[in-house]
Amino acid sequence: MNSKWGQSVQAGILNRQENGYIFPVTLIMTVIFSSFLLHQVENYRLERMFYHESDQQFELEIMMKYTWDIIEEQLEGDQHDISTLITFSRGSATVTVKDLGIEKEVIIICTTKMGREYKATILYDMEGEKVIGWYETY
């Protein structure tokens, strides 16, 4: 007969030196995979936030450029009734003009519907019809 009859092999481990090896390796691989997955999810979230912010900034710059083009045209045409509110599909622009003699101070505040603001103060020379200074704040 077989001399090993009745002896059992515990949990498929044939050698006592391999006892307890599989669980720690599986655990370490799971931790590494989970860390990588969390890292990729965080990168995706940050990228989405970045693109949202850059889209908002781009919208503000477009509104500012379009508003300034309208105001500059009105200043060059010597119109006394300059537009004070310009409405866009994604926000609005408020314009304030102060007369400083031969110069005018134009303050443009663009606001998106999400609440982001972009403010520019422009000093405009009425005689030379040119911009003397342009100061921006976000």
C-alpha cells in the first residue's frame, strides 16, 4: 500500500516554506493597484477642474474684448450716452465712465453667470484717441 495514505496536504501548500506567502503578496498587489487607481481618479478630477477654470477665464476675456470694442467705438464717435450694461449669453458687463478732463477713466466689470469677475480700468486719451493705461484684476 501507499505509505502516505491518510496524510493530507493543507490548503494546497506542498512545502512548509511557502506557508503564508500568497496572502501578503495579494494584499500588497491590491494596495498598489488601489493606489494607482486613486491617483488616476484624482488626476482626472484635477484636469476637469482645470478645463472648467480655463473655460471660465476664456469667457471673461471674450466678454472683456467685445465690451471694450463697443466702448472704444462709442468713445471715438464722441457719443455722450455710453452703454452701461451689456448682456451676453454667459454673463454681463458693467461699464462706468468718469470724465477726467481730456482723459476718461473707463471701468469695465465682466461677470459670468457662475459668479466669476474680471475687472479692467482703462485710461483713454480723448484727443489722441488712444489708450494710456490698462489695469486688470481677476
